[in-house]
Amino acid sequence: MSFACLQDSRASLGECPVWSVREQVLYWVDIKGQLIHRYDPLGGRTAQMPVPEQIGCIGLARSGGFVAGLRSGLWRLGADGQIRKKLADNPENWSASRFNDGCCDRAGRFWAGTLDEPKAGRNAHLYRYDRRGLTAMGGGLLTSNGLAFSPDDRWLYHADTPAFTIYRYAFDLEAGTLGRREPWVRLPSSAADRARPDGAAVDAAGRYWTALYEGGRIQCYGPDAALLAEYPLPARCPTMVAFGGADLKTLFVTTARGGRSEAELAELPLSGGLFAMTVEIPGLPEPEFAD
């Protein structure tokens, strides 16, 4: 198995791929390019929808369109990407914080974390949004990332990227509450290898797949935190994975190009592209947001 480039998109900071089972298309964002991309595998057709701010994450909504984490807060967007309604303000300092990774749980809540851009005070948080509003579920973070739920909804997985750590929490789906945060996987760090956990997804067997930013590879961990496999791809900065395709056996990966050196881009010219690989065990349908 190996990754192939589907779209040489040259995204500055590609992120948050989400497969729509209803439409059989992939949505993903370019955070700094302020775009939502729509990729249709039939014929490789693609479209772009501009948004007015940096957009860190999206979730599909049951009633159509998206829930989205922008710099200023959480918003409802139409299917055309246009702003419809603000759901909640970003409670942090917008000049130094924006929403980053996010996803829905199977009860229709939206979970999204923030990014402490100066990386100075561990001021980022993980939040939950539902009909009761926005609730802080944990703090002391630098870059909230890697959100994914186990197939049995027993665990929520969550990474703090600059800390080189993937955590897990006991999760109560009915109540939407979390247990104590516990380190689950700690990645080694060296001057030669700064690979750290970015966006993630869980497959039907409960295996956690994570993109290693500045690591040029995707890792797969078993439910017992054992490293099962890793797969290189021709971009140094993969950002997030998602399962899709008619059988949910296509693993999509977004990547980043912005801020990379000319030498690196000469060596890895497909950086910022959208990649995919066929896997043996399928993923799970992406839960949708309940308005």
C-alpha cells in the first residue's frame, strides 16, 4: 500500500478532510487560504468555496451545509460555504488564537480545539458545542489536534501537537462528558526527526491513524497503543487523515505547503496536495452535526 497524489492543490495549510456518505465527495479546508475544497472522486472534479476568515475545521450538518470553526468562533455555513449564523464566539484572544481541529460525535455534538499561536502560555483549549452552548472541556494546550472517537464510544482521542503526545479520555456519549486525560502515545523527538501528531481518524477495528507533521508519514496504532504500521508520503507535512470512498477503504490525507523552504519544495513538489491510499479495514461514517 502506498499514497498517490489525487490533487496537486498547493494548499498553504490543508486540513480537516471529511467524507460525505450522502454526496460521496470529500470536503477539506485550506486554513490560511481561507477555502473549503470539494473533491469528487468521479472524474477527479474539484471546487473551492471561499470563507471570510481562516477556517480550522468543518463538520457536516444533518440539515445540510457545515458547522465550522473559524478564527472568530463557531459558525453555521450553507452548502455553498456562505455564512449563515454564528453559534459561539471564540472565548480566547482572537489575535493569538483560532479554532483548529474539530469533529462531531455520534450524538451530533461538535468538538473543536484552539491553537495558541505564540506557543507561549499553553492557552489553548478543547471545547464541546451543543444546544446548551460552548463548554470548555480541557485546557493547558498549545495546539489542540487529533480528535477521534473509538468505535464503541468508550474513548475520545486527542493530541497536543507541539507536546508530541496523543491523549485519551474516557468518554460518555449520552452525557457528552470526559474522564481524566491520560497520555496514550508519546512520540520521540530529535533534531533529525521532529515528527509530531496532527489530525487523526479511527477505523472500524478501533485503530488510530495519525498524520505526523514534519514527519512525512502516517502512523497506525492499535487500541492498545502499539504501533502497527507507518506509511511514507511525498510531502513532509501531512496534516490530517480521513476515511472515504464507497466502501470507506480510501484513506485521504491533506498536507501543507506554506512556510516550507525552497529546497524542501524542490525535493517534495507535491507538498500541499491531497493524497489517498487504499486500506484493508474500512473507516466509519462521519457523524453529522445536530442543529
